[in-house]
Amino acid sequence: MNNLPAELYYYWADVNNPEDLRVISIFLNKHYNMNKKFHLDITPDFLAWHYSNNSKLLTVRLKKNNVIIGFIGGSGSSMQFYRDNKKVINCSYFTVNYKYKKITKFLLKEFKEKCGCDFEYGYYLRNKILSKEFFSSVQTYRRVINLKRLLSSGYTKIEGDKNSVNLDEYTKQLRLKNNVDPNIRLSRPDDLERLYELYNNYTSRYNMYDILTVDEFKKKFMNDFVKTYVVMEDDLVVDFVSLFFMKEHENNNHDNYINRAVLLFYTSISETPYKLLDTALIIAKNNKSDIFIAYDNLENHVIIKDMNFDVGEKLYLSSYNFKPKNMNNTQIASLVYF
């Protein structure tokens, strides 16, 4: 046991307990990424989906009132790292109330030790390098869809002399088509087996990816947060593209929010990455998204800079209890929705 101050205690939350998810949601919406003006609207339903696979949820609470002051969660999975298939836990939403930042190392150590019974290895994605076991990074890119909403919400602003910026001209540059091609449609339940086949065929090209069962694939790609669209050719699904949808709200003001779409995954076996990304942007627009997020993993690095994206923050991949060989971002096909 990693000793905490006398007024605190560890509590392992249950992903199937609605009350546990409710209080974790409240804590994360108040304290996660508070250095940013806007951050993800983390709902209990999102947590139930995000931690639906072999989850471990550890909180630190105050004894006097059971209020959460620290949290770290993880989902167990199988991952391919070069030629090694490892059973790992993917750590996420590691957050501590800044007034209790001294407990950070105890919380992380307790989580690692207790999870080690089921998962010897772990990895996590952060916006800064936290350990010597950092082995790769991905660059975030943002693409404006609804400039008017982003400006009115305060999510973004015009730098420099406003009079020198032609908003009409800039908006025209950002304009997207209204409809996807006729051979592209929303996936259906009967597409599952074919989508799973395509996923396995495509990820085998990479050095890091999630090894999923059919049920795990369905949970990740067919749910209330992810929309998957398929590319048809002669009545056969030949590729697919998946987007993750979520709100970002202003700190301490849930009524002021923007809609975010994230490029979660695609297979580019028959269709070009450019066409798939262009399709994803149109889908995001038609789903009322205000901003679109993509990363420079998969094959995005060759096209993303030519499609009116702005550079965002860099995210770093680190591990514990093992150290993969350093990996280029183009070798990564694991799912990112930070």
C-alpha cells in the first residue's frame, strides 16, 4: 500500500456503478486540463463507453466527505508493438486536484502495482513527457469548420489587426462540400464482419496497433460516440472511416460549448487517404461539428498540411514496465481521441 496522508483513502470505482461514474465525471469536468479554456465534456455515459473493456478506475478521496481529489483510469487490451503482442493497460485521464498535487506519485504507483496483477505492462498518452520511457509522439492538427461559432464562443480569436483580416475570404477558403460521394454511406450492423476484416488487414501494416476481438471492435466503432462510414465498390465494403464526436465546454460554464469531431481511424486499402480525410470533414460538417481534430499517425502526414489544418499540441506516448523501441508517428495505428 502506498501510504496517503491520514485524511485521504484509495477507492476503486466500478464502471458498472452509475454513482461512481457520476462523481468521477464531476471531478474530471472540474479539474482535468484546467490549464485550457475549453476541455472535453466528460459525461458518465462517455466514461462507461471509454472504460468498457477490462477497466481499472482508481480514485483518492477525502475521508470526511468522500469527495474525489485524484483519479486515474485504464482499459485493458492487447497491443502489438513491433513483433511483440503485449497485454497492456492504457492509462487515461490522470488528474489530481492541484491543492493535493503531492499525492500524484502515490496515486500512480498504487495504480501500477494493483493493475500489475492483471496487466504487467502499461502505456499512456500525455501532452508532456512524464518519464524516461517515452517512445513516440503524435502531432495534433485542428481544422476550423464553423468559424463564426468558434469566434462567438471564445474558443478562438483573430490575432493581430482585426481590420486586416477578411473573414469572408477566410471563410470561403474553409468551405466544404455539402454531401459525401454516393458510394459512401453510414455503416450498418451487417457490415461488422467485413469492417473487422478490413481493420485487421490494414493495421497489420503498422508497428503499433490495438488487437481487437469482434466484440471489442463493435464497442469501439459502433456506438453513440463514434460514427463509421463505409466506402462501397460493386456492392462490397472496401474501406471505412470513423469519427469520434464530443462537446468541449468552457471551464465552469457548460452552457458555452463547441462541437468537436476527431478522426479516429480509417482504412486506406482501395481509397486514397486524401479522399477519406475529405469525406471525414464533410461528415463532421453535416453532424454540426465546429472544429475537426486529426493526428499525424496513419497516413495523415502526407496530406494534412495541404487541407487548411493548423498545428496543435504534441502528444507523447510513454510506457511502464517495458520500453518499446523508439517509433515514428507514421508507424502508429492505435486509436487516438485525446
